[in-house]
Amino acid sequence: MSEPSASLESKVPEAPSQAHQPVLVCCSTGWFIAATAVFFLYALDQVTKLWTAGLEGWPSLPQHVPLGGRIPLTLTGWFEWVHFSNTGAAFGMLQDNNLFFVGLSFAALIGLGWALKAAIFPGRLNLAGLLLLLSGILGNLTDRLLHGYVVDFLFFDLGFPPFNPWPAFNVADSCICIAVGCLMLATFFDGSSKREPSSDPKT
């Protein structure tokens, strides 16, 4: 008489693994913190770019550095505030394709929104990477729509490869690079080791 009851107990469905649950629950404290972080990085990116390039038609946002101009920030010139235009991808690749990258950015934002909602990348490192990507893509997309190019203003020349000089970049580019690092690290720390094997007892 004990075997049927044991068989029934073994078939009781288990609670879903936490690895497949969303890291952020909408309107939770963590969700608001994440949204605030994305907005802060986006705002920092735009404020620095608008200070550099200004905005045509807005006298309250004058251009402080002319296009192609440089402001040395160190005595030896290893760090400069510049105003360079980028109509291509990172490091100046694929120039004169601004409209293509506008469309690509919109597609990437849709994909990021879906990934965050579906929680297909579990773990805090993946979450940090996706949020940084969101900030970076929004920042550079805003540039392409406002200026017709991405504003790069940070320029380093340390005198040795590959930093002699390093291509000019901005806050959004930094967010994207750090995001890639987080996503790569997540493959080692937030990967399959957290997935629990599904139990399907056959009795």
C-alpha cells in the first residue's frame, strides 16, 4: 500500500528554478535602481556631449569645442578634450553610414527590451551588461538624431601602443565596452553552473 503513495509524491511538480526567473521585477526597488542608473549614465553622456558640441538653434547650449578642435587637459598633452565626429561604428569603422546605424540602434533597443523582459540572460553580470548596453546605445543614438554623427570628446595619447593615440570616444562608448566585458564574464560566472537539472522521476 505504500508504493502508490510514494509514486504520487514523486510526480508532484517542483517550483520553477530561480535561474529562469527575471532578475528585475517591474516596479520593484531593484527595477527603480536599475532605471536610475541607466538614466544617470545616459544623462552624463548627453551633458558632456552637449557641452562639447552645443546644439544648433539652442543659444543656451553653445558649442565650447569647434568640430575638429582640441583642448589640452594635461601639460604633456596625453589627455585632451576634443570634438570629433563619427558617422560609423566604434573606432571610426564604416564611416558615412549614420542612417544604417540609426536603424541598427533601434533594432538593438528592441532586442534589449525583449531580453530584459524574457530574462533569457540570468544573473547580475548579464543584467549589468544589458543595462550598460542600453545606456550606451541610447546615448549614441541620440547623437545621431541630434547632430547627424556621434560626438567623441575623450582623447588619450599615452605614447605607447595601442594608446598612441587611442581613438577618441565618449561616455556611451565606455558603457558599451564595459557591457561587453560584463557579458563575457557572465559566460563563466552566470552560465550553466546555475542551471538546476530538471527531475523527471520514472517510478
